[in-house]
Amino acid sequence: MKIPEWLPDAHHPTGPTQESRQTLIEPWLRPVDRFLHNKTSGGMVLLACTLLALIVANSPWSEWYAQLWQTRVGFTVGRFELYKPLLLWINDGLMTLFFFVVGLEIKREIVFGELRDPRKVALPAAAALGGMIVPAAVYYFVEGGGPGVKGWGIPMATDIAFVVGFLTLLGNRVPFGLKILLLTLAIVDDIGAILIIAVAYTSNTSLLFLGISIASFGVIYLFRWIGVRLVPAYVVLGAGVWLAFLKSGVHPTVAGVVLGLLTPAASWFTRRSLVNLAEGVVLLKLGQDPQHDHPVDHEELVQLMTTTARETVSPLDRLETALHPWVAFGIMPIFALANAGVKIELAAVTDSVALAVAAGLILGKPLGIVAFSWIAVKLGLARLPSGVNWKILLGAGCLAGIGFTMSLFIAGLALDAEQLSAGKIGTLLGSAVSAIFGLGLLLYFLRPSDGRPAEVIA
């Protein structure tokens, strides 16, 4: 049966050419390209909102700014009431969508990406582990037995949006292997941060609501197994899981991550199914199929083709593509506006919590990343990517000290109201210095390549 000219592979009946081989490679490169593009653009918006929040918080409108985020918002359904300050709706509600996308990214990397191959994940995993343990140790050493000791998790995070944004400023001089290393490191770092939030910053757990949330996850998995495709059903169940986590004492953003991990990564139809269906539609239209002598219902065929085309894309890819713009250009900027606005005072800057967070990001991150990577390489568990040496890795480690989003989020969980300003100032100061050091080192050690493979200074 001859495939029509306009269908995929119609021009390659005898085997794939260079053009078709590029088509085969594109699905693997497209997620990385989309990830880099969204994170870069989102990082710029995030930076603008951070600066705006700092300006307003240190202006005559600072009191209005502080009261705005404490405005109580909620709803009543019968006897059930749920009212929270606007700040908590952002941190507990909107940020759940952010963590849901993080869960989708982790699932994609596990199924299709760098986390699928243990040999490729060894170096980023070692670097991420060092980038979490050493900053926490530095924080604990500086803070000692002070009142802010619970904030040890603040400097453990890496904000990939800002990291990718600064890498973009360096252009094509950055080796591709370094980009992949930092992206994978950030994914592993996110996994660590999620575990910390779930274990270290959870208190007063309600077993009843925790049981309800686990049962809801079971229902979602059952729906997946029997093939339920109704999106509203999953939205309702997801909202129920979020509410159960909110009442259980476990931070509700953890629910977003688990829901992301439960999202199917496989499509319902294969691309070959779509091609076969399109071919059948063409033959029916031309009257070339003797098995069909009745009139063709064109509306039904178009609807079937639309459904099939949609279902050839996995739910994971569809959701990630749909939600990334909302998260990058909506949720994260709103989070920055609500959380980054802190009044800069000398007492807060010199507070032990601020100094501990800044030291953890500026010193702990690069030291941990380089040291643990060196150990992994010396033990033969991993090797440095092509075009990357230890000096470049040091610069990348400094750049990974940009904590920001996750650091601010953990600070809100770990510190009380008196210490929170110091924790935020330490995060902003540490992230800014890390960005300057990281960008400066990479500019010095990487030579412009003008489109050719990057040259490095040994």
C-alpha cells in the first residue's frame, strides 16, 4: 500500500537519509532546547521581579507591600472554610504547580534523559551530593548552635533558571557537556531539596490526612492503569491530594512532585498509528478501499484524527509544554515579588544566619561540587565531559551557588519571622556574589569559539 507523498517517510521508502536521521535525533534534543529556552527567558523575568520587590520593600511603600501579602484570601463551602494569607496561597498553592513541573522534568530525565544511564549520571550526582552536603556543613559551622540552626537546608539549592541565564551570556564558548552537567546536577539537586522539605521541614503530621493522600495517589494510579483519559478527573483528584497534604502537615508542594512522577511518559498512540490512520483516511476519501462502500463521515474522521494526533504526544510532554510558560513567566515571578522583597538593614546583613547562608552558597557550593567530582573521577566512577577541566568546573560550581528560588522557599519553612529577613538577605547576597564569581571565572577560562568547539585555558 503506497504511502501518500505528504505523509511522514513518504520520501524515504528505502531507508533513512541524512534529513530523516536528523528528524530521529530532534525528539531527543528538543526537550533540552525547550528547557534552556524557557529557563533563560524566565530567569530574566525572575531577575526583574526580584529587583522590583527589593526596590518596593526599601521604599516609602514598604508597609503597604508587607500588608499586601498578608491579606487573607479563601473560600467557604458549607461548613468547610479555608482562608490563608496571600503569601501562603502563593507558597503553598502556586508553588505546587512549580514543583509539579519539577516532578515532570525529573520523570522525563529518568525515562529518556541523563538520569536513565547510571554512567552518565555518576558525575552530576556526585557533584550535586557535594553541592548539598558541604554548603550545609559550612552553614552549620558558621551558625554554630545559634537560633537559626534549622536553616542548614537553605544554601543547598541551585536555581537553574539563573544559572542557564548566565550561561547564555557566555554564548557558544560554553561546552555542551558543561550545560548538560549543570542541568543534570540541578535535577539531582531538586530531588535532594524535595526530600529535605518532605523529611526535615515537616511537623505535626496527621496520619488520617496522610492516609487519604496516599489513597488518592492509589486511585490516580488505578485510573492510569484502566486507561482513564479524562483530564478533569485527574484535576479533581490532584486538588484532593493537595488539600489532604495541606491538612496532613507534609508540605503540599511534595504532592506536586509525586503527581509529576505519576504522569505517564508514554503516548497512547504511536506515530506509526497516526500515519496509518491518515493513510486510511486518504484512501477512504479517494474510494480506494473496497471494504468501505458506505459514505465517509468526514466530521467523525477529522475528530478521530485530531484525537489520535493529540494522543501521539505523551501526557508528560503535553503538560510540561503547556505549564512551562505559566511557571516561568507567571508563578516564579509572583513568588519572587512576594518573597524577595526584604528590607536591607545593617543588623540583618551582619546577622549570623545571613552570613551562614552566604558562606554556604559562596564557599560551600563550589568546594562541594569540585571535591566530590574529583573523588568520583579518581575512583573511576565518572569522567569530566569533553571540553571541561577542573578550572572550568570550579567556575560552574561558583555559578551553582545561585540558590534563590528554592533557597528562599526553604528559608520560609525553616526560619521564624525574626530570622527570615536575615535568611533572605543571605540568599540574595550569596547568590549575587556566586553569580559574579562564577561568570568571571568562566569568562577567564573559556575562550570565544566563534561557533567552533570551545577552547579552554588549561
